Amino acid sequence: MGMSVGSGAESVKSEPNVVPMIDVMLVLLIIFMVVTPALAAGFQAVPPAGINLKTHPEEDTDQVLGIDKQGQYYLNKRALQNDKLAETLKSIYDARTVDKILYIKADKDLEYIKVLDAMDIASRNGVRVVGAVSDQVPGTESSVAGDVPDPTKK
């Protein structure tokens, strides 16, 4: 008994039908072409309210840059002349091989451009990561899993 392989019009084609795939790709391309400019044009950042903050105990090796209402810098709670910030940060972070993190605590009424200026100075002088530090809103508690309330804040 032999097996006959179909011939002529009854044979099965072995080539894929790519027309539906091309249709789907063109629709997706058009959607992305329309949506992408709309996303970039209307983007506005809204900062977090500061309700579920994870406590960060300051260690001795942490460098904390404070900025008061007048724009005066304080490095680890010690006053620092504003024009000396760059060279002070450079001397601290050039000596480090790891953990080049700077935490910034700024007054809530300070103009944001002053914070950006401090971050710019820091990034040009050896700081690789900048962390913004905020306080928990009074009267609220963090609901972050594993966070323990600070007993000194009562």
C-alpha cells in the first residue's frame, strides 16, 4: 500500500499568511504615532504628599545636605558657606570608592530652583545618587509594610 501525496489544487500550502500580522502592526504603529506626542506634551509632575514615608535612620557615614529658607547650606547640620559647597563635596566624595549618596533636606518654602542648583553642584563633584528626604505629615502613620513608627515623633 502506498500513500499518495496530494497534487494540484488540493495540496496544503506551507507558507505563512502574514497579511493579518501586517494589518495589526500598522494599526499599532498608527496608535503609537498619535499617542506618543500627546503623552510628552501634557506631562506634569505632581510631587508626593509624604504620607507613607519609610523611615531612614541616618548613619554616621551618611552625608546630609540641609538647605534653609534663605538658601543657606548645612552639611551634616553644620553651617557651610554656599561658595564652599562644591569643593567640600568634592573632597568628601573623591575619597570614597562606594556609597556616593547625598541626602538633601530642604525647607518646604524654598524655591525648587535652589534645590536643583544644589543637586547640580553635587552631581558635578562626585555625588552619584541624590536622595530627597521628607518628614511624615503630622498626625499620620506610615502604612508601608515592615515600617516601624518612630517613638521620638510622638
